[in-house]
Amino acid sequence: MLDVAFAQILQKKLRSLLTVMGFGFCVNLYIVVTTVMRFITEDLDLQVERFRGLLLVQSRGPEGSTGMEWPPISSAITEQEARQVLTTARIHPQESTPVVFAGLAPPLFPTAPPEALIVGLDTGHESAFLGDAPAILGSNRLIPGDRQDQVILGVLAARYFAQHASGTVELPSPVGPISLAAVGSVIPIRGRDFTVLGIIEPETNQLLRSCVVMPLPAAQQVMRQEGAVSALLLTPQSTRDIAPVKQAVEAAHPDLMVVTEEQLAENAGKLLDRVTQLFNVVRWTSVSVAALLITIVMFVAVLERTRELGTLRAIGAPAGSIFTMIMAESLLISSAGAAMGVPMSRVVIRKALGPDAVGIRSRRIEVLAIALLTSFGLTASLVPALRAVRVDPIVALRYE
């Protein structure tokens, strides 16, 4: 029956091609959305993990809360007050710093930080933000002193600035060479020139991949925020000091809020829930459209071939054979659509996420998408297949 089903598909070439393409787009959409959901979830977990043991101090919102913004770009604290917070007992001074966060480019996807994110901090205190993230090129630390024209770039920020840099370097990656602003090159940021000191290892979280780390005064001047910072990163001397430091800061500075690792994880979870709800709607819409597409096409095919099916029944063709033929057509269309959708999704993911694409692409997700959408397509074909089996030979032979 497969050869008969294949012959029927070839007989209606244009309709079959459009159906295969439509099914392929549904498979592509399901894989892309599921992959991005997985990437976002894992990346937020990595961001929270990176700030384990740290306290994030930021301004309260209008109703006394900070909301779920991460990083807290819209938070504003006077530098004078920030310096007062840094005198709080039981914090590690070398691993604590006021920070200016400012976006230079839009995010690549929901919940992501900007593709290029200014992170202005005190020189010599880079570990408060970067931790032990290594540099693949150059240095992961700013040069001590009064020099203000220096930056350390995450790999995504280095890619973003490559087109404007005075020199570039090719970084090998699974998706091919990536052009980055070279170490020692000069890049323009808001009308000022900065020298690239290093590029952070790409196998980190999205926040570090997007960072443009520079001295705090330079960030304030670039963003015209002299005398103000966005937040503070505080490192308690031990885990036992987290609660006392939080209480001390909030008691002395009621207009500020101290966000712990647990609260950061809770906020990330709330943000992720909102995005997940939206993505789930898109995912299951793609499954529904694929099933509906197969149902409509197979219904039309059965209606068009009523006379043919009746003739087959009249000459003794078993009902099971006709049922199998219709289901085989549906399987061939679904399989061809899946074969088109998987490579299509790989291209879309690579274009959208660049050097991260291969690392997050999952064969398990691809197999799941093929199995799920094909099974829904076959299930949707049951109704037209059963209709074909019930064709009355006498009525069919009088058809038209």
C-alpha cells in the first residue's frame, strides 16, 4: 500500500508539496521554541548559580519592591549612598563593588540581557561580577590605576563590536569562525574610544557573554550618570553573614532592597514562568496546526477519491487495505515534513543564537518533535481514513 500511497501523493504534487512544507514549518517551530525554552531555563540557572553567596543591593520600586528586572538596569542609587553601604560590617571589601548596568544593544531573546551590556565597576573588584570566569584572549582583569579607556568583553559583546573595532580576530566555533573585536583593538562606545583588554570564555552564562566591563567612572560618563550607580554587589565574609548584612543594609537604608540568592532565583522563576506560558502556547499551537493540516488534506483527498474508493470496495478490496492506504499517505506526508523541518530548525537556531547554537541543539528535542507531531498527524488522519472505509460502493459508483 505504500507504493499506492506514494503514487497518490505524486498525483497531486502541488498540494502535497504545500502540505509537506506546512508540516515542516510546524516541526521547525516546535523544535526552535522548545530549544530556546531549554536554553533560557539553563542560562537563568547558571546566572543564579554565578551569584551564589552574593547580595544584590538595588533601589526599591514605587511600591517598595524591586520587581523582576534582571539585571537591574532601571535601578538608581546615589554613589554617595552606595559608598556608605560598602562600609557595612561583615562584607568582603575586595569582592564588593557598586555597579552601573546599561544596555547597548537589544537582547537576542526574551529574558536575556542586552547583547552588549555595560558593567561599570571599581577597578580591582572585577571578581565581584566576573568571579573566576577565564579569558580566552587577553586578560579577565582591568589594569589598576586611573586609566579609564579599557574594557573586557564577553564573547557576544566582542562579536557585536567587531564591525566597529579597529582590529578583529577569528574565533573557531562549531558553527564556523566568529569575527570578534581583537585584544588591543579600539572600539567606540557612545562617542568614546576604549581599548579591549580581554575576551571572556564563551562557556559561561548569557550575562557574562554579553558584558562590557569597564571602570565605574567611565561607565558613569558614557551613560551620563555621574554620581549614580545601578546597584551594588556585596560578598559577605561567610554564608553565616548573609542574613546579618541584609538586615543591616535595609535597616540603615530603607530606600534600598537587598536581594539574596534565593530571592534572585525566585524572581528568575517568576520571569521564566511567564515566558514558558507564552512558549507553551506557541508550541501546542504548532502541534494543533500540524494535526489540522493533515486532517483537512486527507479529508479532501478522500472526498476527491470517493468514486475510486467505492470501485476498490466493489471489486473486493478489503476495508483494512483502504484504511492502511490513507494512513500511509498521512505517514509519508508527515515524514517528509519532519525531514524538512529538522534542518530548517537548525538553520533558524544557528542564525538566532550564533555561537551558542550547536551547544544547545538537542537530538532528543528533534526526535521528540518528530514523534509528537507525526503521531498527532496520524491520529488526525483516523477520521478521514475511517470515512474512506465506510464509503458505500453503490453510492460511490453513482458519484457525479
